[in-house]
Amino acid sequence: MSVLRVPRRLHRSSTAAGAHEPVWLFDLDNTLHDASKGIFGAIDGAMSQTVASMLDVDADTGDRLRKEYWKRYGATVIGMVRHHGVRASVFLERTHEFDVASLVHSEYGLMRKLACLPGRKILLTNAPLDYASRVLSALGIAHAFECIWSIDDMALQGRLRPKPSTALMRQILARIGVPARQVVLVEDTLRNLRSARQVGMRTVHVFHPGTPFSASYSGRNLYVDVRVTSVGQLLSGQSGQRIRRKMGHV
């Protein structure tokens, strides 16, 4: 597939047709596909091994640091860059170079469902571009998205600012050029949804039991507009009606 990078300008004229359509920001892992069946294990294993190799520590220490940096920063790579001077591009390449095709699992008819969802669609992921492109290709949904906004594009003032950074969320709003209330973040990770709400976006929580710490939450948080278990639920039923009503499209 051709790689879709974030354009220099994502802004569309307010007078253009469809200027008031929603803009959907979709997360990738455990949102558009079930990463807990294989991909998360592959990434975690590769990251622990890479941390151990780069820092010349034992396997247990590598695994501990991987978890610690993910909890603290939202991405292990940030801790590796800040505390050990590792090059982000090298770390991300080494931790995502496995074959994804046999590990991808998604709901039936995903491309059709995305095509039926009105509005612009952008992939917003803390994963590197090459990995995200390969997963979209394996899912057969690459053409559903206007562009991929990956961790490669999340540097602000010379430092990585991936989700859940509110600075990143504000940059996204500035680049796409639409009011925050017109933008919906569809995510499985609650702390990312919280930062989206802090800048005024709408939020959809894709609940997946395989997402880290998901079991510690029950009910719906105040910063979550809609909670679903599949993308298809955004098209019809109470979940779809609720999010469209909040955005003024019902």
C-alpha cells in the first residue's frame, strides 16, 4: 500500500461542501483490531528485548523498564529517549519489525462499516508509521483514512509528545482546522480520551478487556460521550444516535 503521511496542511475551507461534517480520529490497536490476540504480545516482547539489548541489562530489568516508562509517559520510547539518549526512530523500528499479517483480527465487514460512517477519518496512533501502514493493509482498510498521524509526527519543540499529550491534541485541532466539538476521538485507552475532552473534543471509548488497566474501570467516565465494544455500534442503535446527537447530526 502507499504510505499516507500527515499533510503539511490538513485545513479545509469553511465554505467547502461538507465543512460541518465530523472528523473521526481513530486509534489503531484494540480499537480498529484486536491487538490482544497476538500483536500486543509481540510488541511487548520485542520492546523488553530491545530495552535490555540497548541498555545492556538483563531480561527482567528490560521488562520492568518497558512497563515503567509506558505507565509514566504513555509510550516506552519516551523514557528510552529521555533517560538513555536512545534514538526514537531506531527503537521504534526494532520493536515493530515483526510480521503483522497473521496476528491481525478485526470485526467482520470493518471496511464497509467505516465507509458507511459519515465524515472524515484520520488514523491517530502512538505506533510508528511503517507498522500502522502494515496493519491497515492487513485489515484492508487503508483507503478509509485521509491520512495516518503516527508517533513519527508527534514531536513538538524537539520532544516527542504522543497521546495523551494535550499539546498534541491542540496541534491536531489547529492542523485539521475545525472546531473541537466537531472532532471525535475513538479510543480504547481512557487517559487519551480524557486529554481529548480537555481540549473540547467528543469521545468514544471502545471498551476492550485486553487494554491495560481496563478491568479497573466500570461504568462510563464523565469525559466519555459514548462507550462501545465495536466500530459497528457507531453506525446504528443507541450508541450511534447518542454520538450523532451530541454533535448535532441527528
